[in-house]
Amino acid sequence: MGNYRLEIENMSKSFPGVKALDKVSLFVRPGTVHALIGENGAGKSTLMKCLFGLYQPDEGSIKINGRDVTIPDTNTALHQGISMIHQELNPIPYRNVVDNIWAGRFETNGIVVDEKAMREKTRKLLSGLDFQVDPLTLAKDLSVSQLQAVEIAKAISYDAGIIIMDEPTSSLTIAETEHLFKLIGNLKNEGRSIIYISHKLEEIFEIADAVTVMRDGKTVGSWDIQDISIDGLIHQMVGRDMKERFPPNENLAKDTVILKAENFTSADPHSFQSISFELFKGEILGIGGLVGAKRTELIEALFGLRKIASGRLEMNGVEIKNRTPCEAIGNGFALLTEERRATGIIPMLSVKDNMLVNAYKKYVKNFVGVIQPKKLTRPVEDMCRSLNVRMAGPEMLIRNLSGGNQQKVLVGRWLLADSNILILDEPTRGVDVGAKYEIYKIMRELVSQGNAIIMISSEMPELLGMSDRIMVMCEGRLTGILDGKTATQVDVMRLATKFSSKKEDSLEKDK
Ligand SMILES: Nc1ncnc2c1ncn2[C@@H]1O[C@H](COP(=O)(O)OP(=O)(O)OP(=O)(O)O)[C@@H](O)[C@H]1O
Ligand SMILES: [Mg+2]
């Protein structure tokens, strides 16, 4: 049939030890959003990298508008009208937003680059997308969600007919996601094709017209979105039925305060202020809020990564300071950061070493200080099995794992670290539904042993499904604490936007 914008047929690609793609086919119509889903390591990003000219497939054909093409490099891809929002952000840290978006294709006014015009163009592009990012900020000073915004703006700026979005909303919050969806609707109406990869299945039903499921490097099938349900999709992805998306909460008595924060106030006057809360033994305390709510800053301060101006911390009734991460770890704290590439994985080390960096002490033989390699391998293997980490083996370099599998290793690291207060910032970002459930199960297990968890989550189902209580923040202030059993999305959103009139003012000023 001649009515496809893109036809990929029988595409295969192997890496040492893995067949990442095994005769995959994908057909995308013009003017549609085509979702591509599958478990971590299923081959989604690899397929898209082959289409975008980053990898060379071992076999297979690509047709665009009915014509055979070969795509040896990304320039050819762009030339063919394909652009890509990458799953792993890769900004040039010491360049500003303008440079990061337009690198290599600057407008000149005769001989020199017309910086003012470029700046104006960038500002227009970003504000058209409703992203609040200053074009002159260096990439290294941007937050993860701002970096994602820049990446989206860049992909849009190519004016491509096929736009690949590999987990574009992983760091965006609800409002930003809504903006992006509006934009996707416009792109679609202009006749463009969007290939949309996401682990947030609710999103797929909101915006996709068709969906293709991959499993173990193969295509399982393609459907028009109205012909399949969310449970049907999960079944196709994981190859079995999943009755529940969250493990049961046994609701054990939670009456012992393990951590108490009083008037916690950042040294940065634009950050969080006067935050007071209690964390109970056996509890999962969720923190909800929009970007800019300063949730990450708050937990980083709890962990000794940021200075506070005032406030007091008590653990089991005794004052503690947590002036440095080292001190915090000594007090039994652990922190899983939200940006796995910048502050999480150690790319040149193996999966095993990445998982054990915080737990080596536990496995050192007493008195002599000798590490016993055998004892190290077992816990890593067990953890990888229970989290279903897809890899050739624990000695594999972590940077060669798929994005979601890297995240699982990081979660495993903290689960092995033996801490009492586990702080998780977006723990299941980019993790597939099956593995999410495994992570949730381990979280429940840890709190039932008398530990406590503080979890930042921007995924509403996760926040509502996992938290015993939900603490909501807006613009650096605590706006309310909800009971997880009864709270609804509307309750959380109301508290998360409590001061939003002020936000609109500042939006006006930016224009
Ligand atoms: N450069 C590489 N070297 C070795 N193996 C690789 C490389 N890139 C990908 N792989 C392997 O190919 C397989 C598919 O990975 P891919 O990144 O395509 O998965 P994915 O479906 O995008 O998963 P996720 O949802 O976690 O992003 C994985 O087993 C991965 O470890
Ligand atoms: Mg991927």
C-alpha cells in the first residue's frame, strides 16, 4: 500500500551477546501518532537509532513515502526529514541553550553569526512550546526537565516529517506534558508522523492513533488504538496478565516517628522554606508537586547535598545534622537521584560494580578488610534477577544497558545498601510496567522491615498507588499532607498549584 509515510521491514541488529532487533517491522501513516512500546531492553531505542542513522542495521529495509532509502548517518536522516528526541539527554554542558539547539546551523548576516537573531528565534521556539527556559543559560545549569525541553525544541526546529520521541515526558510534569501533547496534536494536523515511545501507558491512550508492541527484539503486533485496551497492551508487552499494578499495602501500624524535620529552610532564598514534617517507621511518604516546587532541592538538603539556612532534623528523637552526604549515609540515609546519567551511573564500570558501590563495606570480611569476590556476585545476581535486569552478564559495562535497565541497577544499588531512610527521586523513571511492580514490591518489603521511604514522583498513578501519605509542595512551600488511601489526583493538583496565580504573573514578565 502506498499510504505509509514510513515502512521499516525485517530489520535486524546484533550487539556482542545480544540480538537487539530480530526482523522487526514498523509501518507509520502520515498525520498520526504511532506509539512504540515494550519492556526495558525490548529494542525500541535500537530500532529508532537505526532509523536515525546512529546505528547501521545488519539487515532490513526502510522506505519513506514509498521510496527505498539508506540512512548511513544522522545528517542523511535529517535530510530525509527525520528528527529525534533522544531518551538519554546529551547536552554540550558549557554552551548555552541557543548553541545547544542550533549547533552547526547558525544564521549569518553575511559573514558573522547573527547572535541576536538566533537568540530571538530560540526564545520564540521555546515560548511557542510554553517552556520557561532562558536561551542564554549554560546547559550545565539547567534542570533535567529544562534539558528535556531543550531537546524537544531542538527536534521540532528541524521541521521534520517524521519525529521520533523516545520517552520525551520522562522528566516533564503534568502541565508540561499537556503542552507537549497539544504541540503533538498540531504537528499531527500538519500531516507529520510522530513515533512515540513511552512507559506511561495512560499517555499512549491519550495521544496515539496506533501502537506497535515489541518484545525481546521482535514485533509482537500493531493495533489501531481503539482496538486494544490497557490490560491488553500490558499482556502483549510482558507476555502474561498482570492483575495489579501495585502490590497490596498491608497498612501496618505507623506510630513511631523515625525522622522529624522542623522549619527546614534552604540557604537559597528562592528555594524551599519552612518545611516541617514527620516520617514514620514503616511508611512510604510521597512528595507531589510540579516542576519548580523544589522537591528535589528539599531531599538533597535532607541528604546533605545542599546548605540550609535554618531548621532542625531529628532521627529517632535525637538531633542530627546531615551536613554532608557522608554524614547522611552514616546516619542511615540513602538517596537515589533523578538524573541517572549525571549523578547516577558510573559508565565505565560494570553492572556489578555500579550496584555495589554503596554496599562494599557490608561484604568486606571483618577485621582483615578482604573483599570476597564470590560473596559479591551472589547478591548482585539475585537483585538483577528479581528486578529482571536484561544484560549479557553482571560484568557488562552499564552504559551498554538500555535506559530502563540502567535505572533498575541504580535502584538495586540502594536496595542493597542497608539504609533505614531511603529517599527516592523518581525511582521508576523509564522502567517498564513489569519491573515497576518488582521495584514496588521491594519498597513495600523494606518498609515492612521497619525502614521508611521518601519518594518524589511525578507519575500520578504511582504517587497515589504507593504512598501512605502524600506531602504536596508548591513553589518551595508545603501546601498540605494527604492520606494516601483517600487522596485523588484532583486533591494533589489543587495543592500543587496553590500559588499558581503568582506563576502566571512571572510568565507574563518573561514575555
Ligand atoms: N551499544 C550497545 N552495546 C551493547 N548492547 C547494546 C547497545 N545498545 C543496546 N544494547 C542492547 O540491546 C538491547 C535493546 O536495547 P534498547 O536500548 O533498544 O532497549 P529499549 O527497548 O529502548 O529499552 P528501555 O525501555 O529500557 O529504553 C538491550 O539488551 C541492550 O542491552
Ligand atoms: Mg530505550
